[in-house]
Amino acid sequence: MVIGWWLWPVTYTNTSPSALREDYHDEYVLMVATAYEVEGDREKARERLTLLDSEDPSAPVVRLAQRLIEQGGSEEDVARLARLAQSLDATTPALMPYLQR
Amino acid sequence: MPPSLRRAVFTIGLVLGLALGLVYTWVINPVRLTNTYPALLRLDYRHDWVRLAVLSYVADGDLERVQSRLDSLEKEDVSESLRALIEEYVAAGRSPETLRELTTLAEALDVNTPAMLVYADATVSPVPTLTPTPLPSPTPTSTFTPSPTATPTKTPTPTPTSTPTPVHTFTPSPTFTPSPTPTPSPTFTPSPTPPLLQRLSLAEKEQLCSRGQSPHIEVVIQDEDGGGLPGVEVWLTWSDGADRAVTGLKPERGPGYADFNVASDVAYTVSVGELGMPLVTGLRLEPCPVEEGEEPFTGSWRLVLAP
């Protein structure tokens, strides 16, 4: 176990976005929402989000948006996430006001 | 138990224990990395990370933010992805504003690709200014001296790649003198003003079918009265290259004429002047109509751009 876990562990160099640290994970979700705004490719956005949550790709978007609202994050970022959530049919009441912006 | 058997049992036990330990720690219950960072992503995910960061820059224009997002990645990853994105967007005929944003970012990150030259403010030399030379009274010969910018200072040299690389046919000579004739030949109109270039659009697109002629794209720039405009910089860009020509350097074809040798199966974009405004996108060579039994051949294009 000492050899396998510490001295000579499995090395991960080909990781997936799901293994990203929380701050990078958030950046990834936010960038997917922003790229969706530029390219308008909903399926591509869904495909990217599936790497984070294969069962409910919209979940990371909604979670991040709600967290940003609670923490007083950038309204522009929340609006982007809200628009992506809406296109994925995952709007929540808390995100509705941001869809008007 | 004899000592030799004891040693054998010990060795087998050691090897078996080690093997079982590695199976458990590598396969059954390996170290789980949950706090990784972008540089550890698989290659395609890394490239997608760069693409996302760059597209975010296009949306918010925040250079500091994009740089921090790309910080942990190798420069090679960033260059490769950004270059691919620019080439893809140029080939797709995306809006000049978007391409300028991408070019600005590429310059900030020290990434270069021939396809972006036309959109880079600093890299495009200004449209050559043609000063009408007053005709000398005894011998009416006009001399057209392209300004130093006519020398292709930044003309991208198509590098040998697997894709067919059109070869530019004309070499702008420092001066050219129209063949002396008794009549006052080429009368150059005053230099085109930016507003005129901004108003240009595709007025005519004609397929030229002449068997045996090498495939090319002819571009004719006209003014409001239908006259040819010399000295206009015309850019031809494709996914991994760019070429430039200046109208009027083949006076026998008219003052507004320029041409490019091109290859089949390549989508071209035609832009004019330093504005970099794509006027024709997705231009490809197409086969000419032939009679039954005739050998097929590829036609060229003649584009007329006028206000």
C-alpha cells in the first residue's frame, strides 16, 4: 500500500473536467455559458457539461448561478448562466430575474 | 522445513503480497485525484479549455481574466488551440469584429497564424496611395509608382503543408511603366478613400470556363461609375494561409484588376483594403458544365466588387 499509494501511485495526466478543483470547475462552467453566448451551440454546451454531470448536465450551471447569487457574484456571470440554464430547460425562480438583463 | 524451501515460500509470499497490494491500490482502490488543474486534463479537454477561455474573451474582452485562465497551461497548447480557432473562424467567415478580437488576443499571447494577418491592425500595411502624376506635356506618359507599402512587407509566405498551397502569381515590381503610346494611357483615378472601400460589396460573380487555364480567382474593384480602381489591396485568405494582391499591377487587364492562383477543395475568403472586411466567404472552385463525353474541368471565378 505504501508503494501503490505514496511511492509509486497511479499518475493522472489525462483527467476529465470532472476532476478539476472547485475553482477551476466553476471557471469551466462559466466559460461554457459564455462560449454558448458567442457560438449559440446548445448541444455543444450540453456535451461539455455532461463531462461534469452525465445524468443532469444543467445541474452544475444552476448550482453555480445560485451560489453566485448568494455570494453576490458578478451579475453578468449570473445572467450568462441563467441564459444557458434556460436553454437547457433548467430555469429556477431565482434565475428568472437575470433572464431579463 | 529445509532452508531452500523456506526461502522459496518467503519469496513467493513477498511477490504475491506485492502483486495483490498493487492490484488493490492501482485498480480496486486507486488514489483519486479530485483537485486537478487544467494542465492535467486530457489533450482534447485542454484544447477545449483554451477554446472556452478564448471565446469568453470574445464575449467580455477581459484580457486579464483570459490570461489567468490560461496561466497553468503550456504555451504550446494555447498557441495550437488559438491558431486552430482563428483559422476555423476565418474559414467560416465569422464577423470581422470577432476576428479582430481573436487577433488582438493572439497578438497579446504572441501567437501568429497567416490567416489572422488581414485582421491585425498593426500587420496590414495601408492601402497604397496612388498620386496621379500630372501628365508631362510633351510626352504624355504616366508613371505609376506604387508607394513603398506596395512592397509586400508582411506578405505571408505559404509554407509547404499537406494542404494545397496556392502560389501567388504576381510579383509587385517597384515601378511599372505602361507601354508608351501616343495616347495618354492609364489614367489613374485619385486614390480610393476608405468610405468607398467600406461600401464595396459583391456586384458580380462569374464562373470562367476556359479549358487548359490554371484555376484562379480574378477580382475587379470598381468605383461608383464602374471604372476600375487601382492600388486597392485585396486579400485572399483560407484556413491556413493568406495571400495579397494590389489592383492595377496588370494594366492590360484594367486598372481595378488583380488575380490569385488557387487550388481546388479550399474555401477562400476575399477581403479588401486594410479594413479586413470579408466580402466573399466560402468561395470554392467548381467544375464547369461539359457536354456528355467531354472530360470535366474546373473553372475559375471572376468577382466584381463595387459600391
